[in-house]
Amino acid sequence: MSFSTLIFGLLALANFSIAGYVLQDNYTPNNFFSMFDFFTAPDPTHGFVKYVDQATAQRSGLIKTAAGSVYMGVDSTNVTPGGRPSVRITSKKFYNTGLIVLDLAHMPASICGTWPAFWTVGPNWPNSGEIDIIEGVNEQQSNSMALHTGPGCGISNNGAFTGSIVYPSCDVRASNQPANSGCSIHSSNTQTYGNGFNAVGGGVYITEWTNKYISIFHFPRNRIPADITQGRPNPAGWGKPLAQFQGGCNFEASFKNQQIVFDTTFCGDWAGNVWAGSSCASKAPTCNAFVQNNPSAFRDSFWTVNSLKVYSNTGVFEAPDNTTVPEESSAVSTYPAVSTTFATQTSAPAEKTTTAEKSSTFETSLPAESTSAAEPTSSAESSAPAKTSVPAEPTAVAPSVTSAPASTAEPTSPNPTATTSAPWGYYPGRRNRRPNRRHLMEHKRAHGAGVLA
């Protein structure tokens, strides 16, 4: 073999990665709302909200597409005794493993009374799992992520992510942690949520869902890797994620047929129940009263989606030309080798036996948290204020598998030791229609212990 042939072969091999992803679904401004169902039933988390249908949302300006992006907001002009109008949408398609890549120019700001969320959920909750990607309440300043499952699923701290474990058991009925809390990981990086996220022009959230782990990456606007912008995502060069859920869990069995959900609710089982112990209490005696009577406070409670893409795994990835990785992302993630084949189907899975209303119980109790300090420089993102959103419940239709999730990268500093006490007030909320077995009782300030009475 000639030297030139050998070099050519090595270069060809270098152009590929074992974790190749191919675009499965592209939610663009032209097709975005046609690929979602609008949820209009009473809020399963008992929020002071009135979810409206697509026609009403368009007529009242709560949704629109312009300048290559999608806008989803809330009513910010009227006093609303019956709950503030908002939207909650659930993807018509169902997904199994892969990448969900969400590019946001803006997310709901850190505003008293709000409870926004971006999440996924499977049918027959919690047996098909729930993944909380972005979630928070009131004036929370950084993101918390969680998984919710049935028995037998837990996570461990392998040092491969930059957040802190709050609760290690994903089982919503785990006896040694608050009911329905699930396994949760909190980021202290304030560019990951709300005000801090918006201050830097937003960014990209990516959920990487495999049969071995689920990782959530975040990149602020000025540090998005070239492979993502070029449409050839390759997690191998992204550095450490904000969260990596792995350990004692059969992810293949615990997570399937996930639908993608966006929502913004108000008060309810989380934002409302921690109101009295938060800084928001100085604005009004109750969360509902504040939300009802202060429409202008919610002008920044909106999502601006630049793009939402779901990728399936092909096993072979062609590297983008002139690939560059952000300076913060120079650390290579230590992910276990795993195949992530994206199943796509249009017919409902046989297992779907309950209505979406009951199976979409995405309850990620994220703490109402005070403004946190910037987190250490991360492998893919820098520290600055941000906010967390909370899952919404999908409108149920028989599941059809067609796509996959996305992920989030953060600091390279060592990960804190796993703990079962929250570093801020952390309280679980319910997303289905079943009555809560435990309500949130009090709010703890940042770095306070999470206690559920």
C-alpha cells in the first residue's frame, strides 16, 4: 500500500463518527403548528391558565410565525379572572431514541407566577417515561432537568456532566424522596434559563436519548458547535452535558413513544404553592391574584423558536467541513458506546391504552429558585443568568414513533456528589389529571434544603 493511499484512507476514516445522526423531522415556521395538537382541557397541574385552541391563539396573537421563527406567547393585555390565556402544544408524532435539537431565540423570562416547560412524555404515564428538558417557576434563574418513570430506574453520578444530582430515583413513587419528584439534575449556570438565557440571545438545547443514557446539552448563542449549525450533529465533540441520566435504569424499556411538548402555565401545583415563601409574595397575596390583575407583567412570557429538529441515528456520521468546536466544549464526553436507532412509525403503538390526558403526566417539580450566580465555565457554555421551564401534558392520540430528543453541554468542572437534598427549594408537581398526592408546601431560596411537608 502506498503512503498516499494510506493517508487518504485515514482521512476518510476521520471524516466519520460512529454516532452519526440523520435528520428525521424538521419543524419549520411553515409547518410548525401543523405538526402539533393544541391542548385545551383544564390544566392537569391546576394552573391559573386557560389553554386556547389554534384558531383562538392565532386570532388573539398568542401564536405567529415571522422572520423565520415561531412565536408562542400568553395574554399580556387583559385582566383575566378565569385564568390567563396561553398555549400548550403536543407533537403529533411519537419518537424513540435519537436527538432533539431545539434552537430558541427567547424563552419565557423569569417572571413571578409563570411555569414554562419544554419536555417529552410517553403514553400510559409513568410507564413510558417523561423527560423534562427545560423547566422552572417564578423568578428561577437556572435550569433543572428530570426523568419520571415507573419502578426500577435510578441514576448515578459518573462525573460526566456538570450539574448536581438532586434526587437519584426516577421512580415517581420512590419512598425515600418526595412523591413524583423523579430523578433530577440541577444546573447552576444562569445562561441556561429565563432572563440569563435571553440576555445572551438564547441558544440551543439538545437532548441525546439512547438505550444507555439520556443527556441534555446547552450551548449559548455564541458557542454553538459548527456541526450543529451545519446539520450534522456529533455529540463526541460537545464536551460535558448539563445532565447525563445513566446508571441503574433500563432506558430502552423505561422510555418510549415520546411526544414533544411546549407549554406556559401559571401558579398551580408548583409556582402557586411556593408563592408565599418566595420573593414574589411581596407583589400580591396570592399567585392567582398577581397573574389575574397584572397582564403587562407577562409581556416577556413567550417562546421564540428558530428551529426544532429531530435526528435519528444511522451509525455513520460525516463530519462537517471546517468543523469547529467551542473552546468550552473541548472536553470530550465520556459516553458509553451505544447504538441509537430511531424507530419511525405512523400507527399508534399497541401499548397505548390510556388517553393522552392521563398518560401525559409530566411532573417535574423544579424549585422556584432565586437568581443564581454564574456557573463555572463549561465545556460548551459560559455562566450567566438563565431560567428553567416545566413540562406540559401532551394531547393524547395513539402514539406513532418517528423521531428523537436533543441534549445540552456545560462546564468541565467536576460534578458535585450525588445528593438527595435539593440545593434550592425543589418541589414536585403533577401533569396529569389525577389528584396530587402531595402538594408543594413551601419555597426555599437558592441553596436552601429541599423539604416537602
